Amino acid sequence: MDLLDSLRDNAVARDGLASLVLLLVALGMRSAALRTLARTSIDTQVQLRLRGQIRNATLVVIVLGVAVIWAHELRAVALSVAAVAAALAIVTKELLMCLIGSSMRISGGSFQVGDRIEVAGVRGDVLDIGPLTTTVLEVGPGLSIHQRTGRKITLPNSVFLTQAVTNETISDAYVLHVLRIPLATDGDWKAAERRLTSIAHDRCAQYVDEASRALARVSPAGVKGQLISAEPAVYLELPEPNKIELLLRFPAPARQRGRVAQQILRDFLEDPVDSDEDPRSPSLSHA
């Protein structure tokens, strides 16, 4: 009587006893079925197939029976495991995102140590790449300045999952750079265009051939015939009424483009064209 009372009160003991009974009954029925099969005159190949089916059926019955018997306990365990998994996911979310971002950078080959990149408003030369973080030496301020500030910035690799990465040094040797010079539309912008083109040709003539070859080497197969010439060229843009911008695109060594741009700008300003120039400073950007 005490045993029955304890079984009623103890769910684990009750479920354990039920599982034991189920196991004994299932194995007993399996044994009886196999003995009956052995006494028949069925073909040997058929007997082997039936033996396998009996074993599999017995296993399924045992597994399903145990699952039903222990359903309450299994549900509690499943909830506990789910809660732990959710907590771990929350705690390790940033860690996992950093690892995934690192994997995406590797698979995409977006940059490597030594490249100059811009991502999430941070621009600089890549010093170190780890599984969780990327360290850059800041360059700037802004896009017009190409000097290192001396500040070291560490970025979590998770930023590569949500932010576009600009690699300014896809060619280790040369890049095409853009210098913007704002003018008033009532000035002699045609003369300014001619003067700027002449200065750019004088300053960049030594880079044109090498830049063309360097950019061709890093171009995807099938588009090399569509490459823009590396020759200096001036384009026009109207950013607002009564204002015109001369956009000079010129080739320069990847690590010297800021210096070359300053040389061109100084040459242009030493003998300015007679025009009402915009008081804003000319700006530089990478193309």
C-alpha cells in the first residue's frame, strides 16, 4: 500500500515504472514474434526482411511509448532548453554578428590589410583584421584630406553586415581621383576648363600609361574593353542655380592622390581665370 501511495505521489518513479513495463512488454512481444517466424516455412530472404521489420517496429513502439509516458517532463526540459538557448542568443548576438561579418568580408574579398576603406563614416588605412574587429588608422578629416590623423579606430566586424564598404585602393598602384572646382556661371568657365585640363595633363602625363595598365589588371573579365580612359578629363555639373562645378578626373598614385590634387589646385589658383569663383573651397573626392 505504501508503495502504491509513493508511486502516485512520485511522478518520476511512476513514469520510470511505466517505461520499464513498456520495455518488457515490447521486448516480450518481439521475442514471441521472432520465435513464431522461425517456426514457419517462409523463404529465408523473406524471414530476414520480416525480422528487420519486427525489430524496427519494436523500436518505434518503445520510443513513442516512452515519449508519451515522459511527455510532461520532456516538455519542461524543452522549455528550459529553449529559455537557455534564447538567453545565449541574446548574450552572444553581437559576437555572432561579428563572426558572420568577418566571414562575409573573407568570402567577398572586400579589402585586406593595407587598403584604404570607408565604412560607417570611418575612413582610414586597414592596420589589422581579426575575427571580431578591424583596426584602421584614420585618414582625413573628410574626403578632401588624405593625411593620417594619428587616431586608431577599432570597428566591430558586425558593421560589414549592414554598411557598405568603399575600398579606395582596389588598385594598389593607381586610382582615378576627382577634384571639384566651383565657379559662377557668368564667369569664363570655358577658359577655366581649358586651363584646368592643361595643368592636369602636365601634372599627370607621367601616370597615364601606368594607371591604365594597373586599372586594367583589376578589372573583371569581360569589361576591360569598356574601361574609361585614364587620361585627365574635365566634366561639368550644375549643383545649384547660377553655380557651375568643374569636375577634373585624373590618374594618380594611390598613396599620393592628395598631393597631386593639391599641386593641380595650387597651379590653377596661381593664375586664376577672370571669373567670380564660389567662395567655397574646391573639394576632392575619390572616383
